[in-house]
Amino acid sequence: MQRLQFLRLGWLAITALPGFVLAPAQAQAPATVKAPQRSPFLISRPVPDQASIDRGRALYVPTCGFCHGTNATGAEGPDLVRSFVALRDEGGNEIGPVIKAGRPGMPAFPQLTDDQIRDIAAFLRNRQQDAIDRNAYQIKNVNTGNIEKGKAYFAAHCAACHSPEKDLKGIGGKYEDAVLLGKIVYPTGRGVTPAARRTVTVTANGKAISGRLEYLDDFEVGLKDSTGEYHAFQRGPTVKVAVKDPLAGHEKLMKIFNDADLHDVLAYLVTMK
Ligand code: HEC
Ligand code: HEC
């Protein structure tokens, strides 16, 4: 299904970015791997292994963090430290089906393996135990770029669609730095996945109908109009399909960004208070 393919490509593009957010997280991994210290009076369930937590964090932050918060306490998506699904989870048995199938407002990640899901579960359990233990959790500072270089990069690659005085005014104070970093690559609005934001105009028999793109493959196109009514069309030479994706600009950027550009642009965005 087209919608699924779109999301899968988006995700691949994020993980394919050279060294993107994964690099700092990996660099943080300790040389000797041992379980974190926990108070036996507070923590009754097994403490996950530190290597698994670190791998889970490296996956979670760029893949899930911009919707669920980099420390998993929620952003556009729900808080996963207090979520019953995540609290009940054992090694991915509860969160796994949600991750693989997606939810309204959450893309499916069918490409994540059971081992990767177990690592994400370990990271989330670690966050829950941190919350119980009241240990501070700090994500590594991601604002390490050069403001002037970021400003130049912004002028060349972002200014066609964005302005520091208009739509991005105050962006630096709006999100945590790591969430903002994710937004540059993969912006989402209020829990709506980019695929759901695509609109389409179908012209058939001289009549044009526009609405939110719901389905698209080589044979069929489906849309929901402004009243919520679903329209399906067989595709063919007499049926014109024009898809508009407001985030196409970001899709293209994913292919040319490198790690330094991203961090420079972030440093510049953070100055937009
Ligand atoms: C585009 C935003 C987005 C991304 C990316 C995303 N989620 Fe979600 N997630 C949501 C939203 C929104 C919900 C709530 C859906 C609902 O109301 O059922 C949700 C629900 C969940 C739930 C169920 C919580 C509960 O208590 O019901 C889990 C678990 C979860 N997400 C884990 C993840 C993990 C792990 C990742 C990364 C692999 C991820 N999500 C990526 C938006 C997102
Ligand atoms: C071709 C147009 C286009 C280009 C180029 C573009 N963007 Fe965007 N950007 C968008 C659209 C559309 C949105 C979604 C706006 C919305 O949510 O309403 C967006 C959203 C964002 C957001 C999230 C804003 C928010 O309030 O949550 C950030 C941050 C962002 N872009 C940064 C950048 C940066 C940095 C660049 C350059 C490296 C860039 N964009 C290039 C079109 C573009």
C-alpha cells in the first residue's frame, strides 16, 4: 500500500542519514557494560542490560523521540513512561504490535526487528525505572553546531519555505533541542503523519474532486473530501491524479543533509527565540 511505502521510505531516509542522531548516542555507550544500579526496594522488575538500553536509545531518539519526547515523557504522541501499554510490556510483547502496526497518528514500523523492539523496550523500561528512582535523565547536548554556518545553510536550503521572522519565529523555545533536530528532518503536525497530510485532486469525466489522499496505487486512488466522504477512482488514461505533499521539500532535503549541516542548522534555529 502506498501510504505504508511512503512512511517506510521516510524512515529509511532518516536512518540512512550519515551518522545522524545515532552517532552521538553510540559515542555515549560505556566501554564496560553493566546494569545500572537500582534500589531493590523501589524496583521489582528486572533491570535491563545497559548495552540493550543504549542500542534502544539510539533507535528510539531519532525514530520515536520527536513524537513521544526524547525522554519518552510525551510530545505530540503520548507519554511512554506512564503508558499502561509500555508499563505492562515485557521485552516488547506489548509495544511490539503497536510499533509494527502503527496507530492513528503513528506510522507503522514493520521493518524493525524483534531484537530492535526488545532494545527499545529496554530503553523505555530504563526510563520508567529512572522515573521511579527519581534519577535525572539527560540526553546528550545536541546543540553543538556553528550558528553562522547554519544561517548560511538556512538561507540556501530553507528560506524558500521558511522565515525566522514569520513561521519559525520562536521555534528555538518551542521544542527541546533534540526534538527540534528531528523536526528538521521529519516534521509532523499535532500527531498527524506526513502521509496523512498529502492532498490530491482527481479529475475524471471533466469533474475535479480534491481532498486528503487516503489511498494510492497503480490502479486506484482514494480520497476523503472536506465533508469526510470517501471517493474511490479506477486509474486510467482519462483520470488525472495530482498529489500535493507539503513536506516534499523535507523529503528532498533528507537526501542531501549531512550530520554537520544538520547540527549547524539546529544551532541557528535555537537562536530563533
Ligand atoms: C508521527 C508520530 C509518531 C511516531 C514517529 C511514533 N509514534 Fe507512537 N504514537 C503516536 C501517537 C499519536 C500515539 C497514540 C495513538 C492512539 O491514540 O492510539 C502513539 C502510540 C504509541 C504507543 C501506545 C501507547 C499507549 O499507551 O496506548 C506506543 C507503545 C508507541 N506509540 C510507541 C512508539 C515507538 C516505540 C515509536 C518508534 C519506533 C513510535 N511510537 C513512533 C505517534 C507516534
Ligand atoms: C519546500 C518547502 C520546504 C523547505 C525547503 C523546507 N521546509 Fe521545513 N517545513 C515545510 C512544511 C510544509 C512544514 C510543515 C509546516 C506545518 O507543520 O504546518 C515544515 C516544517 C518544518 C519545521 C517544523 C515547524 C514546527 O513548528 O513544528 C521545521 C523545524 C522545519 N520545517 C525546518 C526546516 C529547515 C531547517 C529547512 C532547511 C534545512 C526546511 N525546513 C526546509 C516546508 C519546507
